[in-house]
Amino acid sequence: MTPEPNAAEVAPGALAPNQTHGMVCAHHHLYSALARGMPAPPHTPTSFIEILEQVWWRLDLALDLDIIEWSSKLGALEALERGTTCIIDHHESPNAIEGSLQTIADACAEVGVRVNTAYGVTDRHPGGFDPSAGMTDPARRGLAECEQFIRSGGHGMVGVHAAFTCSDETLEAAAGLAADLNVGVHIHVAEGHADRGAATRLAGLATDDWLIIHGVHLSDNHDLAGTIIHNPRSNMNNAVGYAKPARFNNAVGLGTDGIGADMVDEFRVAYVRMREDNVTATPDSIWDMLEVNTSLFPQSRQDIVTWNYPDMDPWRLAFTTGVSPVTVEIDGRVVLDNGVPTTVDSEEIRAKAAEAASRLHKLLDT
């Protein structure tokens, strides 16, 4: 991942017990912010693949740049209100590819939240297959969107949906582009049974700067380089299984997979899920994942969050609900004061996002 310009970091010793650096969500889908309340799928999904086909792949087909803008603003606002100052986003909008990453970046910048975003290329959309390139036209355009955004100064990565929806040629092209741009690849890996062969297909491609999302069905000795991002709440919601992140030799970070960006709450969920599997597990091992997140987005060390709880200690937080930020400073600027955003009108964002959601839901209901 390419860093943003450096500013003065806040030394850990300079923080009060009720303060932390800015939280980092290491895997988000900002476009999912408007999914809440969406029409029910045509049929009740009974497997992970059916959840993708009937919910998320229908949703991303309906996205346009206006919907992307307001979902990003709402997602960024909700992140800020939960003390998350940095988001690593993974985006897909096959009918609105060009300009989508800049739209996300601009929306987050308006709220004041930092973002690293990537377009997730895939060959799952029919038509437009180019035999000479070994990939579909949407995949080619998705790679071009990543390249244009990063070369123009955007903070991003090369995104891939997942190995099981991409040709070998597309995976190789994504890895090659990432190497050329000196960034990593942000990719879902072995989330469900359909992608169990991902490690074999990605062998020799993945490098240390890749983000390996989920890894539920990776073997213990998978040999993939990169940081694994654990998404416990999403994995439970999609019934894909427990990743058992403690078994990996890789560094492991923590994401939400689009279910908001409340990292203290996700920490708590991750802890009880690990504790259910291993009664000797401690909150420290999950808090370490948040430290990995910080290393992935080091600009978060320039940010200070003051909380309404007197001691932000993982052993206390694991058993305490209702912990919220009071003040958030991003790079020296107060962007949340007494729980209220200072850079945007939160009521306006929520109203405009509700309008965009209504339009999105009508599209999904046809």
C-alpha cells in the first residue's frame, strides 16, 4: 500500500488513558451503506453463493455514481462517528466503473475521513470476453480504473473480487499492475467453499503488500504472502465458517466487510467468537489485530480519538458496551466535536443518502 504524505505522528505516550489513535477499518464496502432496508431477494438464499447472487451482485449492478457518492458519504460519516478515521475500501459497480474510485475518495474527503480504495475486478459478468487478453471487458475496465486513480494521485490498491470469479489471466494482470504501481492487491480469498482453491491459483502472485480478505477456508500452511483481514461478524452472518485467525503465520488485521466501521464493536465480536472457539483466548490477541490495521494505514497515528470511557484497555472494552468517541482529530483538525461532525451537515448527508437509498431500492424491486 502506498502511504499518503507524512505528517507528525502522535506518540503513544502522548495519549491519555481515554484516547487512542484513529481507528482503521481494514476491509470495508462503502457501497453497502445504502443496503439496509433493501427489498428482499427473489428467493431466500440458502448458501453463500446464493447470498452473493441474490443480494450483493444484484446490488452492485444497480449502483451509479450518484448512489456511490451518497453511500460513501454516509459510510464515512458513520465511521467518523465511531472513531474510525481511516477506511480501506473495496468497491464494485459494474455499470459505473469509470470515475467510481474518485467519487468515493472525494466523498470521504468531504467528511474528513481518510480512505484507501480499490475497484474489485471480476470476470463474472457475461459478454465482452476478449480471448486475446483472457479477460472480460468489465475486468479490463476495472483494472484501468485502479490504474487511472492511483496514477492521478489517489490513495488506492488494485482490487480483485475473488479468484473463483476471475480467469488466471485477470489474476495475473492484476498482480502485474499492482507491482507496476508499487501497491498491493486487495482480494477476497477462500471466504466460501467455492473459493477453496484460491491459494493454489494465487501461489507465486501474492506478495507481502497484498490484503487477503477472510481466509476462512485457507489451510494452515497456505503459503500466501500478505496480511489476512478477519471479518468475524460478516463470516457469521453469511454462515461461511470460522477462520480461526490465530492459526495463521501471516499478520492478521480486522475488517467489517461492509457492516459499518465500528472497530471497537468489531473487536468485541471478534473476541467472543475467538473465545467461543478457544476458552484460553484473551482480548489482547484481538487488540493486536487493530494494531496491524494501524500499520496498514499508518496515517492513523496522526489522528487522536477521545472516548467517553476512562480507560481504553482491551480487557475492559471486551466487556463494556456503549463506548463512543467524544472528539476526533484528524491530522490536527477537529472533525468531530462532542460527538458532532464539524466539516459536514450530518442531517443533510442522512437525508440525501435516504433519497439515494430509496432510488436504489426501487431499482432492486423491479
